[in-house]
Amino acid sequence: MDKKKISFWRITIAVVISLVSVVFIVYRLTLIPQEKITGIVDAFSTTPHILILLAVVLLMICNWTMEVFKWKLLLKPRIKISGKRATASVISGISLGAVTPSRIGEFAGRIFFLPDQDKIFGTVASFTGGLAQNIVTIFTGLICMIFYIMIFEHKIIVEEPIFFYLVFIVSIIVIILLMLVYLNLSYFIDKISHWKIVRRFEDYLPHTADWTSKDLGIVFLYSFIRYSIFSSQYLLLLYIFGIDIPFQEQMIKIGLIFMLTSFIPSYSVSDIANRGSVSMAVFNNPSMDLAVAAASITLWVINLAIPGLLGNIFLIRESRRNR
């Protein structure tokens, strides 16, 4: 197949994927009940709330900027990429993640901007960054679970102390094991690289010399900053929609929501429903259901839908660039 035909099919595929992404995002928005949309609109009728919403949007930019820094650091040992292309790569990943189960297609959008010989390494780098983010979510969620029992379900400690201590010990062990594996990730990859099934990809996999514990520690820090940013966004949106409960309680429940949603397998069309239902279950107050659902939906639109639509433009431009 000649170069022109290859370019044609690359552009065609990129356009089709982009259109599918747009359809999925628009379809998700149509799933939102009318009363929730009305509640969202009414909440933004005052100037202070509009300013808070702008702050949430600015935090979205900070959120994905941290992800770009993380992505560049993970690629640095083998691939030099400019900030502009790294940004396009990350945003395009959001777009492809929108049309795949559990957002697993996100890595495909990222490696689309990498040279062919580096795509396997880029895939491993993408999953490593995702692993760091998931560990932060689990780490924080387990701590929040312990505090939730201690503060809001204290009777469990009195009536079932063995259960509480078991949860506490298991949580600490899980946290320690996850951190040990993560900070020594290259070592474990070196070990599995000797397995016959992965030996053919050995030259593309990261080795001990690629990512040091310091590098992985910085990636973990970027992930924690991102977690802090979208937690802050959620807090601000809960305030806009009139959730009036103690700050401490909100932070603990947000940590539980993020951890629980990370464990739930989902397809793109069900993502909003999962986030909304988990949020309402954790807050467990029917009078707050509308406000909690509205905050979850708005957070999804700002953090994923808007960047996802922008990612389609980057995908098409990259396809045209490679003609």
C-alpha cells in the first residue's frame, strides 16, 4: 500500500473515531434527566457561583497540565517530546478513552503521537502513569474508609472491634504492598521480561535504568496533586449546589466515591450513571440526591467531556500532519 493510501486510511480512521467520540459524549449528555439540568442551570444564576465555576474550569486546566508533566517524565528516558505535542497526546487520549470500556483506549490516543518504534514503550509508560493515579486513589480511599468508620460508624468499633482492626490492618498492608511494587516497578518488569511470552518485547519494555525510584516518586506526586485538584473541584461544585455538611465529612466521602468508582467496570454510556449512583449512595441522604448528582455530572462534563471534544481536533490534525 503506497503512502497516499496509508495517509488516507489514517485520516479516515481518525475522523471516524472522532465522530464516534462526539456521538458518545452527546449521547451521555442526553441521558441526564431534565430536572437535574434545570437544577444545574439555576445554581449558576448568581455571580459568585459563576466565578466558582470558572475556578473549577481553571482547576481542570491545572489538572491536565499535571498529567502532561507526568507523561513527559515517563517518556523522558527514551522519547523526547515537546510540551505542545505532549499536551495534544494527553488530550487526544481523553477523547479515545471516551469510547472504550473503562477508558482503556486512552493510551491509544497518547501513543498516536509517538514514533512507531516507541509505541510499545509509550503504552507501558501510559499504563504506569495510570497505575500511579489508581494507587493514589486507592491509598486515599482506604484511609478515608478507616476515618469514616471511626467518625461516622463508631459503633462498629465498639460492637465489632475485630472487624475494624481487620479492615485497618488489611488496608495498611495493601497500601504498603502497592507502594513497594510501584516504587520498584522497573525491577518487577525486568523480572517478568524473562518470561517467554514477553521476551519478544524485551527491547521495548522499561528497565531499571529507565525509571528510578525518584522518577516514580515524582510521578506519584503529580498523581497526588491531580487527585487534590479534582477533589477540590468536587468540593466547590458541592458548595454551588447547596451541600451543607462539615468539610471533614465531605472530604472523607469524596475519597470513598473516587475509590469505589475506580473499582466499578463501566462502559462510556454508563459512566455518568455509575458516578452519580455511587455518589448518592455514599452521601446517603435523599434530600441531597439532586445536588450530589448535579455535582458529579458537572465534574464529568468539565474534566472529561470538554477536553474530550478538544482531543478530536488534535487527532485530526495529527492525521493530516502524517500524510
